[in-house]
Amino acid sequence: MSAGPDENGRERIVQASKPADDAEIVAGEQTLEERAQSVASQTDGFEEVQARDLRPRRFQDYVGQRAVVDSISIAVMASKKRGDTLDHALFHGPPGLGKTTIAHIIARELDSLLVHTSGPALERPADVVGLLSNLKKGDVLFIDEIHRLSHAVEEYLYSAMEDFRVDFMTGSGAFAKSINLPLQPFTLIGSTTRAGMLSAPLRERFGLAYHLDFYSTEELAQVVTRSAGILEVDIDSDGAHEIARRSRGTPRISNRLLRRVRDFAEVRNAGTINSKVAAEAMEIEGVDALGLDRLDRLYLTTLSKNYQGGPAGIHALAATINEDQQTLEDVVEPFLLKIGFIIRTPQGRRTTPEGFEHIDLPPRLDGPAGQGTLL
Ligand SMILES: Nc1ncnc2c1ncn2[C@@H]1O[C@H](COP(=O)(O)OP(=O)(O)OP(=O)(O)O)[C@@H](O)[C@H]1O
Ligand SMILES: [Mg+2]
């Protein structure tokens, strides 16, 4: 499932992409390491991936998101002290801000096994029942894209989360039997880019819920510097800040740009990466001074030119750009909203004067609804 190289390759992680098959993996009296190792060994290039992993492993290495880290680390310490399982926790926010990373850190700080799955991977109720019944006390079940769980699967989670049991039916007709299966106390960590799409009953069952916000340039410069250290890339502080400024507030993008800049510097024999080298490399990548990439600019130009700055509906925009609507909503829009280049109104999306200015268009003074975009 979701696992890119960054998402994988950690000790003590079980990838439960095919939950039914994992019964074998998590069953038995193996130690945590053995249980994880048996899965890790099935992953191609595991060592390689691990060596290159840029993910922070402990709270102290996790840059930024201070309020979130302070709160969750207290909850983790308290539950460890009490010998309790941690409350279920939900992380939401735009892609690449560190939701998966923090879930993995929590499991590590708890000395727990993390079983990694995702909403779309849990197709049938049997998948989730199999997965839940194999959890041991204190294990962390991580469900990525939890907003994409099917309704049927979600219903099983309610009692699992609240009372650590699942009720399910076997057989049918006269042979139907209700089975009540007790579970070991576990911690569910959910991650989503769309908190609004979670049903209220599911959302309410998380004792801890956190929103991750975009990072500041200073924080991203720290991310770049840290990653450069791991990748053994020679970069000065100005170079790190240049990458940080163009990272759309997102550490995943910082790491990606750092790799591209490194390639460029190697090919050009540029030596230490300074802001000039970094800027040149990123221009070639199509990343502008504010970090907008080609898709961001295409969105902005389409809205501003084709739709005269809106209001335009997301369906229409997606069709014009020929891009998936969800990508636009999850990846492109949050940052354009954050920097004030677009606004969302009940009638649709509109370009702001700053947005027009960025793509060198004069701001439009009157909209179809008579609302000036200069207001
Ligand atoms: N606070 C942080 N400090 C340092 N690096 C970070 C931090 N947060 C994220 N990263 C880096 O950014 C990358 C992306 O983070 P992660 O995969 O956790 O994002 P995500 O929120 O789960 O995204 P998605 O919604 O796409 O699943 C990680 O590989 C990690 O290297
Ligand atoms: Mg993730």
C-alpha cells in the first residue's frame, strides 16, 4: 500500500497491507524485535531504505509543531508511567507535514510494535477483525488515510476502540451466530488529510486529536540542515534557508528539494551549496521563489485567466486542469489558501489581488457577483 521508501524501513514496524496474512506474523510468542524482523526481512532493500531514512526517530529530533509534540509526549510519558495503553490519537493536516512520522515516533517512545495499515487496505470487515485480534497489549495500530475506511469496517472499530472487543456474525440464516471477541488493549493512531470527512462517531472516539500546520522557514531550515547531515551534503545556512523558503511549509518537500539541489551541485561541481546554487537548482525544477511548483501555478493561472479569478467550483477547475480533484484539494489549495493567494467562498474559489500579482496579472476589480477582488 502507501509505503514509499520514507514510509517504510523502520525497526519494529509491521506493514499490514494484507491484514489476513499478518496473522502469522503477529501470532506466537515472539519478541517485539522478532515479530518486526520477520516482516522487515520480507521488504526488499530494507537496509538500504533504513540507511537513507530521513525520518526523525524520537520526539527530540522532530522539528517544530511544538504544541503538538509537548502535548503528545506528556500523554506518552504519563501512560508509560501508569503502565496503561495510550489513548487513541488522531493526526490531521496537509500531506507531508509529519503525521506518519509522529505516529512512528510515538510507537518507538512507547516501546511498542507499530502495525501500519491504511483505510483503503482494510476492505472487508474480516480484514479489520483479523488485524485487531492479532494485536498484543500496548501495540499501536496505525491507520493512514483513515477517512477512506468503508462504513462497514468503521463500525467494527467503534467497539474495538471503546471497549476493546468486536462483535461479529458468522454463518447466516438459522445458523447465524453472534460472536463477541475480546481484544487486548491497544492504541489506534489515525492519520488523515481530511478531518472533515471522518464520521462524528469515529472522531469522538479519539481521546487525543491534533492538527499539524505548515512549518515556518526557520523550522524547515532546521529540517534541511538535519537531512543534509544524514545525507552528507555540504550546505551552508543561506542555502538551507533558500530551500526552506521554497518548501511550501512542508518538510517532505524540503527533503525532496534538498536531493534535487544535491544532484545539481554534484553535476555542476558546485562544492558547498549556497543560496545561489540552491536557487538555480530549484528554478530548473520549476519551483519559484515562493515555492510554488508547476501545478500550483497552473491552478492559479487557470483560476485567474480562464475563470477571470473566479468564483469557480473545484469540479470545473479539476476538469480544466485535467488533474484529480482530490489532489487539488489536498495538495494544492491548502498552501495557496495559507499564503492568501486564493480564498474559498460559498460560490467557489477566487484569486486574491496577491494571487493575481504573483502571476503578473492585474487584479480584477469587479466579479460577476459584484464583489471586487480588491476588497
Ligand atoms: N517534524 C519533522 N521534522 C523533521 N522531518 C520531518 C518532520 N515531519 C516530517 N518530516 C519529514 O518529512 C517526510 C514526510 O513526513 P510524513 O510522511 O510523516 O508526512 P505525512 O503527514 O504522513 O504525509 P501524508 O499525509 O502524505 O501521509 C518524512 O519522511 C520526514 O523525513
Ligand atoms: Mg503519511
